[in-house]
Amino acid sequence: VGFTGGEPTLHPEFEKILIGLAKYRKRLSVFQIITNGINFKNILPVLLWFRKRFPRVRIHFSVDGTKAGHDRIRGKNTYDKTIEAMTLCRKRKIDFAIQMVLHRHNEQEIEDVMDLALNFKAKLCKVYPALPTPALLEEDIVLSFKEAEEALSRASRSIERFIEKQNESSRIDLLAKYVYAYCAWLGSITPININYKGEVTFCSNLSNFVGETEDRPDVLGSLREASVISLCERHINLVATFTKDRLKNIQSKKLILPGYETCLVGCLYCMRYFKKFNHTKICEDYGIFI
Ligand code: SF4
């Protein structure tokens, strides 16, 4: 089970939800939260309570670069809160990862974030380009295909240098080839995403786009009206249709997959396929012509 956002730790019933989840701990394999750490101090008591009952807790902190860059995106002093949260994790021996989403303002700060991950002994640091959300498009900071490729190869080169610096006891995994070209959501073990309205949807990356209309072909139905099993069946059927269409589009060159190091193409294709995104220029830049 994983909680994503917005910022899931700000949910007014976060504590109640975690206590409820603990009842099902025998059926969990892992529990993870993606957070910017802004409310971490407040949720720590319930998180520690939960961890006593279910030890496989993973925290993923979103870091957007240096303090200046991070605060510019997330608000004043938010970086300090993330650092405080990571310090608390280290003190309490809670495993955590760092993830960085690249855009035009922070693509030069990859090494700063990797340094941070090494200093705090994060378990993992992964870097990938930002999806073109309406806010990022408005600011005109979404990386073009070429820029994304260059940023990722720079990140790969930094990783090589960082690997040399690491010793066995402080080893962390650094990833800069976060491939969405064919992702877990479309693989043989299909996770399900439940949005804040209790609807099961195709993938969390497609949830709750600003300005989306009533026509949401990625929504499989609400748990208030259908059972989990029947919604999973709908999901499997939709993945099958999606996959056949995708294959046809690859064959007719409406979708060009330039290589496995090219992340973002898969998600952009989904955004286009499910009518979340109509920015033709960006899609074509990434080889999507549907
Ligand atoms: S948007 Fe599509 S490619 Fe991206 S993670 Fe979701 S299902 Fe996978």
C-alpha cells in the first residue's frame, strides 16, 4: 500500500487511516508514503506506532534541488522541513529514499540532491523528468525531449562519479533512467490506484488533472458502487485494450519509442490516450502523434 499526493500526510484523518491499515498488516507486503516532509514531525508518533506493528515502512521524500530551488516550488522554508524530516528518519532508523523531479529550473542541481542523499544515507535516490502538469506548462519549465535526454545522461555521469565515492557501508542506489516506457502499472502484476473520491483509476499519474472534464476514460468506477474484484476485472480489460491500441500505434508510427533510456514517453502517451493532455507540440516532441 502506498499513499501519494498532493501531500498525503496533510489528510485530516491520516492517523485514523494508519490505525485502520494496521488491522490488515498480515496482508501487506510494504507500506510507503511519498511526501515532501512538511508535516512529518506531526505524523511521526503514529508512524512509529504503525512501524512497531509493521516494520516494512518506506518513506520517499520529494526534493527539488537546493534550498532556493526547493523553496521556490514548494514555499518558503519547506526545504528545512524536509531536512528536519530526514534527520528524524535517521534518528529513528526509518528507511527513506529521495526523489527529484527535473525541470528547467533545477536540472543543474542533480548533484546537490545526490550529495544530500549520500550525506543522509538515503536508501535510494532517483531522478526523472517532470510530467507536464498545467502549472509547469504555465511556467514554461517542462523539459523538451532533447533537454530531458541531456539531463538524464548528465545524471548518469554523476552517478558514476558518486559510485566511486561510496564505500560498501554507505552504499545507496542512484537511478536516473526511470523508465516509464513500459511500467509496473501495465505489467503482469497490476497495482490499483484509489483516488480521494474512492474511485479506482488506471494509474495514479493520471489522477485528478487540473481542468479535467467529466469524460474520464481512466476511471474504472467507484468502490461505493462496485466491488474491488469487479473493478480489478475492468482494470485488466482496460489494460488489454490499451496495450492492443498501443501496439497498433507503434506499428503505424503514431507512437515512436526512441529507446529505453527515454523516460516520460510512456506517461505522456497515457496522458494523451486518456484525454488528459492536449498539448500537441510537446507530444510530438516526444514522438507521440495520436
Ligand atoms: S501514466 Fe501510464 S506509463 Fe505512466 S506510470 Fe501510469 S500507466 Fe505507467
